[in-house]
Amino acid sequence: MTYEEMIEDEAFIEGMQTRIMSDQEMDTMYIPDVEYMNIDGISRILQILVPRKRVMENEKYPLIVYVQGSAWHKQNVYQHVGQLNYLCKQGFVVAIVQYRESDLAPFPAQIEDTKTAIRFLRKHHEEYFIDEQNVFLFGDSSGGHVALVSGLTSKLPLFNGNLYSDEVRAIIDFYGVVDITMEDGFPTTENHQQPDSPEGYLIGRKNVLEHLDIARQTSPMTYLDGDIPPILIAHGTKDRLVAFKQSVKLYKALKDKNKEVIFYRMKGADHGGPMFFCEEMLDEVIKFIKKSIAHD
């Protein structure tokens, strides 16, 4: 029988407490391991969190595409499902992207895959209750780097090509890599810039300083001209993996070009952790996103 056909049980015993359902209550529908592309037998997947009400009619929510950090190696795409569920409960669809890691494919594969994921989600917006006009990119560490380059090039004919747009309305960058050529950009990476370093793997297992032309293509700094989305940056002042000065460099360049940017200097914070993913900081992310939401 349908919900409407079901007869409500009116039994009541003294001491029972009654709550009246409003149909506006919301929880999370978690859709794991959705394949969004398959290249030469290499399948890439999404973890999708959708706000759920009892009645889902004409519901559309802004989309946050999240890129998990991993030093561009294989990602643990389940790492932040719990923390990101907070964003879902505030009325956002959240999709966590798995891209081809640098062990399998060098730059720009990670950018191409992120853009492909955005286009896939736009194509399937009705299935996942997505407001396709309001798409945002969010990433941490190497994922912050991928989010930045993907978002900054969304209006350029680079790493692109499809009927569906990969354009985003804003970018959130948590302690992302900005410039792999910085000599002191990775404080505790002993093999920094060598072919077997994370940065070396990113550009095809090459020495970074011997391939500056490729290295510069990986930098968000290369793509700051023209009409770019607003950016929120958050970085810890005691980051042992990606130097705080990387984000300072990006912030200064954006300010010099009169671009819209917010920088949270996370005093005493290391590389990630609760200081970034607590509700108070995620509320700042939500506030930033809501400033860029387009309304019909």
C-alpha cells in the first residue's frame, strides 16, 4: 500500500510523548561509490551525500564537490565523509571525488577528472537533487591544489571539453599546495622536488626544478587573470607538510589583482585536523558559499 493508503494507528497510552511530523525534517542519504568515469579500465568514483526529506518533490540543493588530499597519490575518499555530512545537513549535496592518482597518470589528469566529475553531476542533477546553477569546489592539501586549478580554469579552454559545464561559483582551499617550485614550500618532505617526491610524481616522476615549464602549469598562480571565482583560503601557521607561506603567496597575488578572496590564518594549526573541520569553521565555509549562490 502507499503511505497515503496506510491507516494511522491512533492507539495512545498515558505517558506516551507525541511529536508531530512536519515533512521538513532532514537527514542524509549516502550514495557510495558512484562511477562517474572509466578510462582504459580505470574506474573513478564519487561518494555522494544528499539531504533527505520524507517527501522529495522538486528539491534542489547547491552542490559542493570535495577533493580529498593525498599528496596526489591514492586518496582515502571516505576520510572526511563524517565531517562533510555537517555540510549536507545544512542543505548541500556533497560529492567527494576520486581522481586518477599521480602513480597512474601525471598532471593534468587530476584536473581533468575533477572537471569530468562536475560535468557528470550536472548531467545527473535531477537524480541527485542538485541545483546545477550553484556548484562549488572545496579541497584540502593536494585536494585544495586540484580544487584551485580546476575552479580557476573553469572558464578557460584548458583541461576541458564536454557539453556540460564545469564552471563553479566559488572555491574553498584548505591548506592547499600553490607552488611546487618553492624551495621551502614543504618543510618536512626530505626528497622535495626530486622525481620520487609527491611533486615529482605529479609531473610524471621528474625533477621539478629541471622541468619548470610543466611545474608552472600546475600552479594556481598561473590562472589568476580574467573572471575567476571568489576564493576562501584557510591555512595553519604551524603546517609541517605544506608551508603556510604557500597560501600567503596566493593571497597576496589575488589581492594584488583585486580578486575576491578571504584568508583565515589558523594560528597554531598543523596540516588539517579539528580546527579546520569543526562546526564553527564549516559555518564560515557555508557563509562564504551563500554569498555566491545564484537565485532564480
